[in-house]
Amino acid sequence: MSQVGVGIVGTGYIASAGHRPAVAASPGARLAAVLSRDESSARAFDPDAHPYDDLAAFLADPAVDLVVVALPDALHFPQAQASLRAGKHVLVEKPIALSEAEARSLVDLAAAQDLVLASGYHLRCHPGHQALRERVLAGALGPLRHLRAMWSYPMPDSNWRARSESARWWSLSATATHCLDLARWFAADMDDWAQLRSVLANTKWQAPRDETAAIAAQLRSGPTVEVLSTIQFAEYTRLELFGDDGIAVCAGTLGPDGAGEITLNGEPLAFTPGSPFVPQLAGVLDAIAGRRPPAADGAAGLRAVRDLELAG
């Protein structure tokens, strides 16, 4: 196919700030359809795409080859499942499901249907992270010993993750899951954790879900990992990697815009800032064409759900 027809499910922030611009910037894709709870919202999201307010009609559209699921957490599994059953490739935001059993069923369904299932871990596609990982895997830090990530992003208790039936976790699924995934990715270790412990707190809003999560873990390959995710105080992001021969620091890189600053052994690491959603989509398009796997496939999404269950 000359262009892959993309259908986006959901018209919220991540769809409008990340996925829609990525489709527009990709010569190999076009936005064919948008699904929202009401048709007017879908039409306003992109006047050139076909608006839908009915999932069955949306999935019956032959112009839709790839479905991007960008909805609250609890809707990821049923929407992705329905899309795969309809014969569509799927890119689903994290977490791909709310349980390991659900996540595994998506991976199995995609394999049975010979369809691409990709997970929305766009920070693997941050241009600075990719440049740093190449250097780390080439030995710039020596043997990797420790990774530390902190991501604070303030949210009120009116946030849908805090109290509604739309989520199972709060800070864990908003930011910690990205941090744990990056630790695995930088260390090139996709095995089960050697150990993982967490402390959860909900002392600001007294919400029923984790407002703060402090995680200590160790990868099977040896490096230890620290993650702090919180919605309780001012925005702050930092990712640090420690090896026998040096230290790398990523400041302000954990977010949707592909920016921030990275130092490697005390020297700035040059990279061109850019939306990580564009190369993420490019990887999915290549996977559909059979050229390479997506940046984060369904198996990565399954591992991430298992991590969330361990931590939360």
C-alpha cells in the first residue's frame, strides 16, 4: 500500500499533541478516520478525516489499516482487542491493558492474526535517548551498574486516573512505566527482574491510587534501578546512568516533545530535538511493511504490565 490509513481512537492530549502531528509528518501515512464519543468532537479534531462515534462503524471502514488507541487506561484493552479482531494493526498507548492476562491475550491475538501490535513507549524514540543508547551499548560508560529516574508531573485529584474506573494506577501508569521501560531498554535487558520492591504513598489528595511510587529494582543482567514517580509536586524530570567508566545525565527529556539536555561523561551530547512520535510511527509503518519490528512491540507492552502489577 502506498499510504497506511490511520484511525485514531480518542481526541485527548496525547492524540492531539503526539499522534495526529506524527501522522501529518509521515509521508507513508494519512489520517483516515477519528473515533470519539460524539461525532462533532471527532470532526473538530481533524476536519479532513472521517468522523465516527461508533466503534463498529469505525472498524468497518476499509480506509483504516492502523488503529491508534489513545484513550484512558481501562479502554486500551477492549479497543485494541476489537481492532485486532477486525483485522487492523494496532498502536496502543501504555499500559496496553490493566492485567497481565489481558496483555498476553492481545499479544497472542496479534500473532494469530499476523498483525502488528505496538506499545506506546515513545521515549525509546526520543532522538537524544537513541543517540545516548548507541553510545552506552558501544561501551561509553563501561559496564552499566545503576540507572536512576525521577519524573514528577503535578495532577489534581480530578484527574481521571485518581478515582475513576478508567484506571488501575496513577503515577505508576502515567510516568513510572516509562521509566522502568527505559531502564530495561538502555540496559538491553528484557528479562524478568531479579528483584523489585516499591513503596506507594497517597498523602496529598488521599486518592485511592498511588500519588507517589518509589521503586527499587535489579535487572537480571546486574544493574540496579531506582524510579520515583509522583503527581504531588512541581514538574521535574531526570534520568541518570552510571557505569564503571562514566555517568550520563538526561535533564528534561522525559516528556512528549523530544527535547531537553543530555551530558555524557561531563560533555554535552549533541542531538536534534524532535517529536518522538514521528519515529515511533515510522517504526510501526516499517513493521506493517515487514521491514523491522516497532520500537516497542506487544511483548514490551506485556512486560510493562507485569512490571506495573509487581510495583503496584
